[in-house]
Amino acid sequence: MTPEEEKIVRARQKSRARIMALLLLAFVILVFAISIVKISQGIPLKAT
């Protein structure tokens, strides 16, 4: 692979990594928000 191709591949990998990090962060925030709402409403948190 030429150096230019390697740069392109690395840029794509970096872009994908950022997107995955943002999706993971969004998921964590969603789970946290749901937990806070359930706790504030007094709904027991149980895995079923």
C-alpha cells in the first residue's frame, strides 16, 4: 500500500472510531437517563 492509501485508510478508521465512540456515549447517557427516571418515580430496578 502506498503512503497515500495508508493515510486514507487511517482517516477512515479514525472516523469510524469517532462514530462508535459517539454511539457508545449516547447509549450510556440513555441508560443513565432511564435509570434516573425510574429511580425518581420509585420503580424498582430489576433485571427480568
